[in-house]
Amino acid sequence: MGLLSDPNRRKALTNLLTRLNAPICMVCYLAAIVWFMGLAFEPFTLRTYMSENAMGSTMVEERFSSGERALSLAKEFDAHKRKAGGMPVEWLVKAMQARGLEVFTQSFSRKLPFPDENKERYMVRGTNVYGILRAPRAPRTEALVITAPCSPGNSDNQAVGLLLALAQYFRNQIFWAKDIIFLVNEHDLIGMQAWLEGYHHTNITGMEYSPLQGRAGSIQAALSLELSSDVITSLDLILEGLNGQLPNLDLANLFYAFCQKLGVLCTIQGKLQRNDWDTAEGYTHAAQTMMLMVLKQACGRSWGDHGLFLRYHIEAASIRGINGFRHYKMDVATIGRLLEGMVRKLNNLLERLHQSYFFYLLPSLSRFVSIGYYMPAFGLLAVILLLRVSFPGLDHFTFFNPSGPGVLTVLTPVVISHLTGVALYLLPVHLQEMAVEHFPVSETEAVVLTAVAIYTAGLALPHNTQRLLSGEGTEQGWKVLKLTALLYLAVLLGCTALINFSLGFVLAVTLVPITASMTPHMPKALSALAMVLLSPAFTILYCVFIYQELIEAPVSVGEGWMLFLSVISQGILDHALYGSLVYPLLALFIYPCWLMFWNILFWS
Amino acid sequence: MAFSLDTNCGLLNHNIIGPIYCTSTIFPPDILITQFWFNYRHVANTLSVYRSVKRLGIPDSHIVLMLADDMACNYRNPKPATVFSHKNMEFNVYGDDVEVDYRGYEVTVENFLTPRSKRLLSDDRSNILIYLTGQTGNSHGGNGFLKFQDSEEISNMELADAFEQMWQKRRYNELLFIIDTCQGASMYERFYSPNLMALASSQVGEDSLSHQPDLAIGVHLMDKYTFYLLEFLEEVHPASQANMNDLVSVCAHRVSVSPGHHTDLFQRNPGSVLITDFFGSVRKVEITKDTINLTSSVKSGSGDMQIESLTYVDQLPVAEIIHQKPKQKDWHPPDGFILGLWTLILLVFFQTYGIKHLKHIF
């Protein structure tokens, strides 16, 4: 008979799992870490290739040459921006109309839940300006979007200048099969969110905006341009979007192919590709690039203006021009040619990009790791949780034993933990006025410190709630609770990893060791310390420090702490403004789960 | 699916050839009426061969041209109303006098095999040329079938059966089948009718390669095999004596994949078959200054012509065909065997678990 249907063999298997439970869990954990780090090793990765036939191997000859015109337009834009103190709407409308586009504007306003100290805004009011280049012969069913942000100060003037020059050049061509929308958005992501919501007739974030007067069909792809200097040394590609969503890999392949063709240096995560994969430095370089991508994806922010397009199934990427300390510099005309080539290739598309991967990690621009290769790393961590579920002493029948603790006993810690989670989610924003009244802090600090306070208050829960419970201080009680909590954590992390692998993996790496090994019989002080140090909040703190290390801007502890607080405030703002799901996930699900294990630790 | 070429019988002149061109290129399953712009070269291939054949004398009434895409009027064509087959846009093969019989969505397997209108009016003295270009299966795989419009296929068996039906109804004298796709040789593997010659641009497992990209239009303009084929055809004029062996060897060494040819079914020696038998319309004209008396019997003075007319190939060498090439059929196990097998299974079941379970079933 089979392995699992034969009672003898089943007993032998369970005995094996029982005896070697801890060693197997350790091996699985180490294997997961090693597997993850090994993903960046070049022989284990695949070379990127263009999967979409319509964007095939033929290139066209790019003829864009109006670099000078782009720069003069940039200067004009800058001058008008200073004069208007914001977006120079009339000048932009006139400039786009002079180039033969159909121009429309959209005004929007939004009151943030609390002031954003990083960008120094609270009541945001702005206007988006966009011009539509109609395809000469095609029906108006599909569109491409090219956007440049209108940023305060000296940034991104050249991007708008290049946008206008490209619009003029494109207007003279007759081979466009899709409409092209040239969008200049104000207040970066907020303006972009307003425009996208207006375009798709949705309102998911409570923004107020005027409806869009002009429309161009369903958007197939979008490119966002950030250019702040007249000459550049390299182009950086930004792919990570909201909630860790990534565009189709074909877009990155397209960018890379054109960079190769025009001889432009291209980077990802700001790092240039290296050829020496068999040396230690080469491997660490690739591993650092991949770790940066993982961290950026895990935090669920949109790292460029393109990130908000992904929610609407529009493949989008941001291209940022960087002026570094290199000898060889490129002018705006080259970037214009690159964009012309990319848009012309996107013009050839007949369907949305779907042939290549949607889930991948990039250790460099020319190598990628697909979901089939990186998911086992998470799978090994999830297996640990499931192995612990089958830990002995958790006899199957006690759960239904009426004399033992019922479901109700377990329910109490669960409910209280989740109520704390709800408090962590709702109270910081709602109680900010009260906090500002009583304490000498600004609103942002009030929100963040309230969140930290509620988080810490949760640590005191077990002592208080156990007074409410009656007659449960038995061995069976905590085992049932641990069973529930382990299953809950496994399901939670599994679902998270499917949507946002990086977030799931980062949480699993810190949560799985402590939760798998947590029992009330361990030394209290030491395990309490371990639990706190590996709690979700500290995970975020470690990620902040690692991120700063990886971008070669290491911070001291004090600065790290301030960064940590700003990360929390940004997380809450992202959730309120754009619908990012990281903060609700952490507050409403991960934190209560961790609290349940904290309850188990202090079970008495 | 009925696939008989049931055409009206028309009296045609000696040696007039009716070629069929088919371009079966993929169509997107999209709602939009956009085409696969990157398959520009298939249309350019077909139009170039069409032009060569017209140049060699075949009239439009004897040509069926099927183009599945409209490249000339595609929104992405920087030079609308033109299709170029040579880079630097030297020669517009679309022109003013192209007569497309089936265009766009009309190019289907059914219209190819059983056309409702614009039929091929051929009889048993016609030589037919069929030129197919397009995609077999996916771009990297699949052999034995040719895609029509991305939603239909014609398999090599269907083609072979269609040609057999044509043969049975005496619709052709000799047939030349040229296919320029990846793994093209798989399409002629199953032919079994006589007097068929087939040429393909690549063997099974090989891909057919494109030839020239044009940087202004942004697509490849022609496939390698067709390019060399046309180069060869440019040198052919109506009085040319080039034969099939020259055609077969035109591409053998210059491209990286190996074109295939299948001449087993052909009754005549390929070396003795003129290119113009298929590609051109050649009238045999004998100029004489003598008067020929047509009322008397043609024994004297026209012995040559009589002997010529007697050198026709045997139309229905039935005996040879029947004994040499058996019809291929898929083997099914006999019905009795299946019945016995199930009875055995039921008996074993009831024996193991007891006859008392029978009452639960009946």
C-alpha cells in the first residue's frame, strides 16, 4: 500500500518528522536563505530576451534631432514656472496647441490626512495639462502615454522640454497607429492619480478632480521621463510600482535593447552592470542590485510616476536621466532618439504586452530571475510553519475534547489581538488633533508616535487579558492557540508572497524563526527580547538600515530612527492617497498575528 | 469538412497554367482590425512571386491571389498604398494592377479548398503552381500544419487529400507546390498523388529566415528563400530552357537552412521539366512557310505533332498507385477487442468485490 495509507509507514513517517522536527526546520530555513542569495549568482539566472513578436528584432532608424529645441523649451518652461509659482498652464496649453495637439487640462485637489513633511504639502491643489496627438489614419481605440512631471525648483525642466520637442517631431510622422498622449502632471503622484482616475472614471482614493474633457482610447503602455540636466551620463530604469507590482519584462527588454543600440549607458537601481560574475565583487554587486529591488518592492511605494499605471493593467516604466561623474556624456537628442525608437516599437503592438514575465527579479538589466526560480525560497519558509503544525503533543483529538479548552478560549486572544490591530490602523490618523492638543508635536509626528505607542502598548496585553480569561491556563490552551496562529500566519504570508513576493519573503525571514519556536516554556526574558527584535516594526527598521547601506548612503542610529519614523508616515500616506496595501496588511493582519505569539509566550 | 475543389469544367488551351497564391498570415484575435505588421514580408513575398508570374505571361484570370493582410493600407506603413520587396524602396510590388481575389478575413481554409467564387478553372491538362507563405504553427514549433488567420489550420494530411481529390477529378496535369515557412518540408510529407512536385524553404525542425530589413519601414521585407527564388526567376524569360533541377538548386548553398524538395511523385524527370511549364504561359508556336492541309488526315507532314501528342503522361496509372502506395489510415483496435476488454474488467470487479454489489448497480 502507499506511503500515507499504510498505518505503519505513516507512524514511521510521523515519528521521523517528530524526532527531527527542529533539525529539519533549521535546514529548511538555511536552505531558504541560501537559495535566495544564490538567485543573484549569474549562472542561475536567465538572459533577458524580447518575447513579444510585434516588437521583434528589426529596428528603425531614428531621426529625431531637435535636441537644441528641447533645451530652449526647457528654459522657457523654467522661466514660466517661476513666474507662475507652479504649473504654467497657459504657456503649456499654447505650446502644445502650437504643435498641433489637442490640449486639455484637469484640475484636482486633495487634503492629505496629515501634513507630508518630506514633500511639505498638506492641502494640494493643482492642474494637469495633456495634449493628444491623434493618429493620422487609425481609429482612436488605443493610446500611448508619455509623461513628464512638473516639479518645483530646478528639476525636470528638460523632461518637459524634450516632451514638447518629441510632440512636434511625432506630429510630422504618418505611421502612428495609436494616439499619443503627452501629459505634464503637477504634484507628481497625486496629479498622476487624479489623471488616471479621471481617465478611467474611478474614484478609489477620495480625490476631487474635474472630469477629463478629452480621451484617447485604452492606454497600452506609458513612459515617464525624469530629466533634470542638459547632458546625462546614464539612464536609470525604474520598474517598481504600487504594491510591488511590476510592468511586463518586455518593457525593460525594450529599454535595454535600445540602450544597446544607441550606445547609452543604462542602469537599474542606479547600478551599472558588471561582467565579472565569477568574482566575489561581481556577485555582491548583483546581489546588492537584487536586494535593492526586493526592498523597494517590499515597501509597496510607487518609485516613479509610472507606478500608478500598473493598477490599470497598463505597462509603464520610468526613465530617469542621471548626470554622474563620467567622461562620456550624451545630449538630449540621444534620449529623444531612444524615446522615439521605443515609442515606435510600442506603436507596432497589436495587443497589450503579455508575452513576457510579470513577476521577476532583476540582478541586472540583462539577467532576470523568474517566479519559478525565486518562489521555492519562500516555499521552504512556509514549509517550516507547516512542519511545526504537526509538532507532537498537538494531538488531534484534544481539540474536540469537551473537557479541554474550547474554541472560545482561543478566540479571546485572537479577538483582542485583532482589535489592537484595528486600533493601530485607525487611531493614529483619527487621534492626531487630540495628540497635538496635549503634546508639543506636529501632526505628522503625532500620527507616527501614536502608531508606535499603540504598537508598544500591545506588548502589555498578555498580562491584562489573562485576567479576563478563566480556567484556561492549561497545556492544551496555548497549543491550540499556536496551531491557529501558525496556520493563520502561513496563509497570510502565502497570500502576501503571491501578490508581492518581496514583502512576503522579508516578513517570513524574520517572523518564521520566532513563531515556529515559540512556547511558554522558553526562558522568558531572552525570548521576549528575541520576539521584540524580530517583530514587524523592527523588520522595517532593519530594512531601512540595509537600504541605506545598499544605496551607499549609510546612516547613524539617530538618523536611521528618524528615517524609520518618516517611512511609517509615508506608508500611512501612501495608503490614504494611492491605495497602497502595505500599511493595512501590517496593522490589521501581521501585527495581530505577532501579538498572538506574544500571548503564547506569556501564557500562564 | 468537405474539401473538394468542385469547379466547373472549362475548356482551356493547351499549357495554360493557373497558379494559386495563398498567403496565410496570422491575424490577431483582437476586436480591433489591426494586422500583424511584422508579417509584412509574407505579403511582399507573395506579391513579388505574383509579379514574376504575370511577367512571364499568366493572365489575372488564371491567378487566384489570397492575401490575409492589408499591408499597403496598414496604419503603420510610412508609405501608404505601397508594398516594397526590396530595401531602399526600389520596387513597389503593390502597384495599380494587382488583383486580389481573397483579402483579409476571406482567406480561410474553406475558401482555399472549396472556393465559392473566383474558382480555379483547371482541367486535366493544366499545370498548377501553388505558392504558400506564412506561419506554420507557432513561431518556434509545430509542424505538419499551416496557420490560417490564427484561428484555423490546414494540416498536411488535408492538403494531401485535397490534391488527391483534384487528381481523381482530373483537375490538374502536374502540380508544383512551393512553401516558404518554417519547417515547410513537413507540409509536403504526406503527399501521395502522382505528378506532384514540392519545394520547401526549410526542413522539419528548421526555421525559415528573413532576408532584408528596411530601416525606414521598420520590418523585414522578404524571406530568404523567396528572395533567391525571385532572383532566379528574374533571369527566366518566356523562351527560357531552365528546368526544375535549376530551381531546386537555387537556394541550396546560399542560405543557412536546407531547402527541401520532393520529386518522388513526379512522373517525369525534373531535369526535363521547364520552369515555364509552371511559371509562365507559353504557347508552342511553330512557324512554317508550307501550307498544311487540315482536312486530310494528319499522318503525313504532321507526324511530329502526333508523336508529341502521344507523349502525354499516363493520367491514371491506377495499378501502380494502388500497389505501391497504400492509403494511410490511423489504426484503431477492432471493436470486438474493446468490448471484450470491458467485459473482462467488469467480471474481475464483480469477482473481487462479490456479486452482491450487482444489486446496487442494476
